Amino acid sequence: MPQDLNPNEFTHNNSLVEEVNVEFQKWLAIDKKNQKSKKSPRKKMKTSDETDSKELIPDQISLLLENLLELDTMSKSTLNKLDEVYHVSSGNADIRHRWCELLVKHQHRGRYNDIKDFLIEDQAMGVYLYGELMVAEKTRERKLAEECFLSVAKEMDFGCHKIVKEMIYGEDEGTTSNQ
């Protein structure tokens, strides 16, 4: 989390954090409506006033995404709208990392190309994301991790390569200690 927006360090009068809290509440309401409309398809979500969001700076978007990662469920339409409003899939590496975490957590498979792009373009930051894909213990997520790893394995830093390879394939025989 960006140091300037660490919730353990900010005061209650921090306007940047307060703006994020207001946006977070808006997104909770949007997601609640999207979850309901998923159950009764006749109701259509209003898109004008509810998603007229305040323009946020990158650190605020990171904090918003961190807050959204705490939710147990989010609808795919909410995630799509989030990207439409904040362009998180094309944000900086921190933003795209959190975005990809949301996609994995909520299994938004229609947007897995965003994950693939991130793992290929930001190899060092992607190490944690490989772990998230493997923890999901789903065949599609595992295949995505393996596919991305194989496409960049020769270009990866030795340390990252070793860690990701162990995550995907298990511990190397050559890495076990002789005790």
C-alpha cells in the first residue's frame, strides 16, 4: 500500500483518504445493485449518477483497490465498470497488480488477458500474482500461470524464475538441502 495512504498512519482529517472512503462506499452500493440485478435480470442498473466518480490520483486508486480486495464477492459487471471509470487495467504497475488480484479473487475469467499482460510485462511484480493463481487451485488459473511462466521463463531474473518455477511445479530436486 502506498506509504502516504497507509491507514495506520493517516489522520481522520486526511482529505485524500476521505475521498477514497466516499468512492469505496459508492462502489459498495453499485456492487450491491449489480449483485441484485444478477439475481433478477429484469432490473437494469443505472449508470449515470451512481458511477460519476471523483477523479482520483494513482495512490488513491491503489487504496480503493486495496479496500475492494477486502470484499468477499464482487460482480463481474462491477469490476468492468471499475475499469471503465478508472482505467485500472492500464494504470501503473501497482494499480494493475491490485486489479489483477481482484480478477483472480473474483474469477473474472473474461479479463484474464489483463493478468497475462501483467505477468509478461511486469515479471518481478508478478511473482506474488503467480502465487495467487496457484492458491486458487483451479485448473484454468494454474494453466494461465504456467502459460505465462513458459512464455517469459528465459527472460526472467534468476531469483524470480526459481521462485515461480517452484510455485508452479513444486520444489526442484536440486534445491532441497541435504540434511
